[in-house]
Amino acid sequence: MSKVITTTERLIIREFNLTDTQAVFDFNSLEAVNRYTGDRCCTSLQDSENIIRNVWLHEYEKFGFGRWAVELKETGQVIGFCGFKNDSRIKLVDIGYRFLPEHWGKGIATEAMQGCMEYAKTHMSLSYIVAEAVSTNQASINVMLKLGFAFNKQYDDEGFTLSRYDITINC
């Protein structure tokens, strides 16, 4: 049984475990999902297992947080991830999400991210969080704005123009 982080009206946000390998492959390997991420890290079930074991489980142990599984309460299906990442590349904690395309446009990302932000305010010692999106990914930018993030800067990285948003939270 995985540790439940929080719940929302429609979602259970919990730690990943190795039984989620197929679900991670399903939402992480799609071109439509990766169009704005630049990720090509998941081309097999072994890649999915490696992400769970060597990234997310490691981050839970090292930092106490990471990307968490998002499960539909109604069906128990893992439809993506949300949560925080201690990003060594930018030396900041970022918040992010990724979902199966059939769940886009239904308010799932906003609901999941609101759950994460509420969890952070009451259970984490974060005071400053960033969120980044490819500048043409207006749907993700809209989620950031709904959460209260403010535009910080735009920059180029690995062939993408990224927009960074940030927020200061009171813990």
C-alpha cells in the first residue's frame, strides 16, 4: 500500500510504487504528452520501473517529496503524476504534472495541483516554488495562473522557450 499524500473531490494523490509501472509507461510514453516536455525517457516498461525506483522512490526517501501518482477515486486508475521536484538543474523546487490526454480539459490538473499546494502549506517547509511550461503550452500556463503563480521570466533551454512562474507560500 502506498502512502496517501492527500485527496481531493475526484482524486487520490499518493506515492508511486512498482505496481504502477504500466500506468507510468502509459502516461509517460505518449507523443502528445511529451510534446511540451522534451522527455523521451520512457520507451519500455523497464524505463518506467527505473523512473519509479531510481527517481521517485529515491526522492521520497531523500527529500520527503517528489512526483506523486494521481489516481481517480471512482476507478482506482492511475492517470498521471503531480507534485514537487527538487530540481538540481535549476536549483529550485518546482511543481509539475503530467496526465493521460483523455483527462485533459476536465480540471484534473488544477484540482491535483491545488491539492499539492494545500499539502505543501500544511506539511512541507517550502516557502518558494516555481513552475515552468513551454511558452506555447497555454493550458499549463492557465493552471499556474489559477493557482496564483506569477510570471517570473522566459528563457531558452534544450530547444524550447520556457516560461517560469513562481509563488511564495506561507508554511
